[in-house]
Amino acid sequence: MKRLSVIVSDFDDTLFFNKTALVSAAKDLYETVLMEKNSEEDYKTLNDLEITIGKGKIPKGFSKKWKSELYTLAYVKYNGKLLPNEPLIKYLNEGIMGGNQLIILSARGEEFREQTEALLNAYSLNYSEVILAENHELKDEEWKLLKIKELSEKYDHLILFEDKEENIRYILNNLKVDNIECYLVDHSIITKI
Ligand SMILES: [Mg+2]
């Protein structure tokens, strides 16, 4: 009997790099915060935004309100600035031609479905499903674990691609199944964990 096999891939910083979009979004937000009344929160927000503008990364403890504004700017206004991980896209499309299904699994949220699918289609990724977080009640890694568990019950074999090693470790430590294979993605470097 043919085994049902699925490739599951994360989106941000795995299939598409969001650093340039985040930096542009942080610059916009920086201007907005500057124009608002001075408060202690704004001072911290400005510092955090400076870090994002410099490194393209969101610092820990970044205010929830501003974080959501930042992602909305990055994923909607600057969606066109997300850059494809072309070697991985090519590799996954070859996997699909070899008979695997591709599912995109991202905690970025349902609110960005249109932009997410537009990018996938623009780079001809033959995915069968895009699963996005319905809300942000769970931590990203907890939500991913839940979805991977559901998928591991549905398929005989699951191959996961993800850029955050801590997410992979969290899934492997909490999901005691032997039908998943996890790969850490760092640009074109893919390492089995
Ligand atoms: Mg990611």
C-alpha cells in the first residue's frame, strides 16, 4: 500500500525572508510613535524599534499593540518586500513532483491569508493547503505542536521544514511519535534535527 506522505513548511524566514519588510515597517512605526505624546512606553517602543530597524528582528518584550501594528505593516503594506528562499522553494517543488503533498503551516495568522497565498502563488509553490493561526491565544510553538500532532495522525509520514530550532526541539520533545522528520532551514542550508 502506498504511504501517505506530507511535507509541512513554515512560512516566515523559512520560505520567505521578512527582514527587509520588517525594517521598513519599523521605520514607519518609529515615525508614528515619535508623533505621539511622550510616555515611558513610547520611549521603550522607540528603543525596540531601533533594534528592529538595525537588525530586522523584534526584541523580546515588545509591546503587544505595537507588535501587531508592526506585523500588519510588514505583511500587508510591505508584502512585496518579502524575499523568496529560492533554493528551498525549488527543493520543495521537486518533493511535490516526487508525490508528496505540501502544507504551509504558519502562526502569522488568518488575517494575512490573502498576502500569504499571493506570495506562494507568485513563486509557483504547488501547495495543497495553507494552515494559519485562527487567533493568537496560544504561543506560536504551542499552536504549531497542536497542528503537527493533528497532521501526524492523518499522514503516515511527515517532513517538517522550519527556521526556528527551538520550535523543532519543542515539537520533538512534546510529540512522542516516530513518523516525523524535522529539518532546520537557514537560507539554503538544511540540517536534519
Ligand atoms: Mg519562521
